[in-house]
Amino acid sequence: MTVNRSTTKSPARRSMSADHKAKLAQGRSEARIVSKYLEAISAGKGKRGRKRTPESISIQIARIDKEFGAATPIRKLELTQKRYDLVTERDRLNSRIDMAGLEKDFVKVAKSYASRNGIGYGAFREIGVSAEVLRSAGITRARS
């Protein structure tokens, strides 16, 4: 059996409208803003117990450096990892996050993002977004 290739139609190429592309770009932009704000508030949550400061971390790093010379190879490996973790944490503590700017941007886009993605007030509250910020964004407990 032979197939006549000249009668076989190739699928038509579809292109997105400018409006569709703009809406996709808006969605990506809003998701990026919401993500940055949520990451910032989750990073700000401390752990239980004594709060760490960059100074206390530097003291721990100095202790590790002192112990490193006389340590066994396996202990050196452990100390190297611990030192790496402490330096990363100290750098994080020293970096300044512009929470006011992130919050301002979040408030601008949160309602649109939430309604488009079906995210309610309770979900935002559960992950740590304050009621005041949600109120400013126009997100209420009542489903709209």
C-alpha cells in the first residue's frame, strides 16, 4: 500500500497572540515577586533557642580553625563542612533584605496572582504572610 504524501496535510503552525504573550509574561513576573517575598519571610523565621549573630558564628569558625590542625582526617572533613555551613549562615545574616520593598511589590500583585491561581487567604496565612499584608493586598478571608 502506498501513501500519497502530497495529500497529507501538515499541522498548521499556531502562534500566540500578543495579548496571550503579555498575560504569560505578567504571570511569570507576578510569580517571581510573590516567590521572592515568600522566600524572604521564610528566611526571616528563626529557629528555637538562642539567636545566632554574625559575631557568635565568627567565634565558632575561629574554634574550628584552632581545632583543625590537630584533627584526624575524618574530623577535618567534618570540620570543613561545619565551617562551610557557618560561613554560609554568616553571609546570609550579613546580607540585608529590603523587606519593605519586597512587601510593597507583593501587595501590588498578590491579589491578581492569588485569584488566577486559586490561592486563598488561609494558605497565605499558613505559610507566614501577615494578616495586615494580606489586607493591604486586598486578599480577605471571604472567597471572592
